[in-house]
Amino acid sequence: MNDIRQRFRNDFKSGKGSKVILAILCAAVLIMLTIWTVMRLGLLQGSAARFDPVSPEQEGKYVSLEVVGVDDWAANRDDEYYYVVQGSDMYLYLVRMPEEDFDSMQKQYDYWLSVTSDDADAEPVEPVPVEITGYSTAFPDELLKTVAETYGYSEEEMANSIGSYYLDANTELRGKDMLYLPVGAGVCAVLALLVWLNGRQKKKNIEKALDALEQKGQLQAAWDEWNSYQYDDPKETVAMTEHYIFDKNSSEIIPYQDIAWAYKFVIRRRFTEVNSYIVCKMNDGTTRQVTPVRNRKEAVERILAVIAEKKPGVLIGYSKENKNAYKEMTKM
């Protein structure tokens, strides 16, 4: 009997498709988490070059700037905030950064006020350099005009002061974009877990089915019928022989005579049927499931018809009357 059990296990084990999907999902999790870690730690950025606002060769490159002064509000474009700052070289630069980064630069703002105030008695503030890093980016359309209007200069005068490129230090937005990687990894991990659990459940199902058949002395007979069955469609997963239903998709072997009640279970989305399978309520009160893969709607009806033919008196279809009748049948 152990030989027959092993043959059934080999025939009903998960196919290569499930293993390939599981391997792909696991690889996707590792790749996305690796990329996210590298981006978060800046391992691919290398050392930041000194920001040059007039160098086209720096566009898209990782750059840094020492800020000693910052204006409180330079320009706002949609949800993006651009600030005019003063570097340690005393030149002006345009920096895009989140508001909380500006809020952390109180000393730099105090210095800006001390050197731009019209009050001759303004107390001088010692500049405190703060290094910020980001990416050198060409001015988008209309940005120079927006900044120039903010300061009351012409576009030409503003361009002469701040160049043609700005430093994009918007780490808040960049951080939000990076969240797609761990979220995607989490989704893939959940899918991989579901695939793994499905394979584990299938192993449990076949073992329970084999145990039941062996206890009733039907293991050899079941194997003979399964071994001689020929699928009309090689991709079909449900085989219906003289005495048994063999479902490779859910790894079930169900004798017709053990079924007390069978009905179609439908999963709908917005009133549209998206999936269906057969629920088999057994004489012993347990529940088994038959899930055809090919031509599901037609297959479900055909399987129910065969069950009704093979087991006269079986309850077919879901109804309150059948539910009550099954309760009476399985009362202990």
C-alpha cells in the first residue's frame, strides 16, 4: 500500500508551474528589497560633487551644497517649494526641498535676515554651514519666471544670479517614491506565501484522502481506476471515473458514495461571476471541494450531474431544504 500511496503523491503533487511562480515571487521580493536598501542608503550615489548651477554636465548628477543662509519663501509651484539660499561661497542658489527641511534651518534663516535687513542696527548672526545633497536639475518651464516674479527681477537678472540649474533635495517626495519598492515586495511576499500555503494544503488533502481510502480498503481500487483513466483534455484537472472524483487542482479523491450533499459555490464581483467550484458535504460531516480549471461553468454543471447519477438520493443544489436535510442526516 505504501507503494500505491507514493504513486498517488507523485501524480498529485504541485506542478512545475507553481514552483516557478513561487521562485519568481521570492526573487522579486529579494530584488525589490535590495534595490530599496541600496537607494535608501545611497550606496549608488557615491560622493556628491560640488553643485554648479551653470554646468549642463552635472544634470541628473548627485551634488552637494553648503548652505549658510536661506530665504523664508522664494517660490511655490503646485505642491513644490523652491527656496533661494546662500552658499558658503556667498553665491545664490535655487534649492527644491520639503518645508520641514526649511524649518530645520532656523539659524540659516536668521543669518539671511541679518544680511538682508534694512535695519542698520540688525544684530549680525554668525553663519552656520549646513550641507544638503540632491540632484542637479534643469529649470522646468516657467520656473525661472516664477522665481523672478517673486523677487521682482527680470528673468535675465534672475538667471544671472542663480544660473540654469537647481539642486533638487526634495527627500520627502523621493522617499514616497521609494515606498513603492517595499510595498511591492510586501505584495509579492504575500502572494508567495499564498502559493506556498496552497501547496502545503494540497499535500494535506491528498494524505487525508489516502488515509480514508486505506481505512475503507479502497486504495487499490482507487488506484486502478485512476491509473486507467485517460483525459480528453490534457489540461483538465478533474477526472470522474466509475466510483471516484479525482481532482488534481485541490488534491482530492472523493468516492461518490461518501457524498451526501453537493452544490455549486459562486464568487461574484459586482454581480458578475468570477469563480465557482463544487462543495461536497460528506456523510461524516466533513467538507471537500472540487475545483475544475478548464471551462469552469460547464464543468461544474457536468460534475454535479455525474454525482447525481452515481449516487441516487444525493442532495444536489444549495437550498434551505437541503441544508436542513443534511443537518438531519449528520446528527450524532
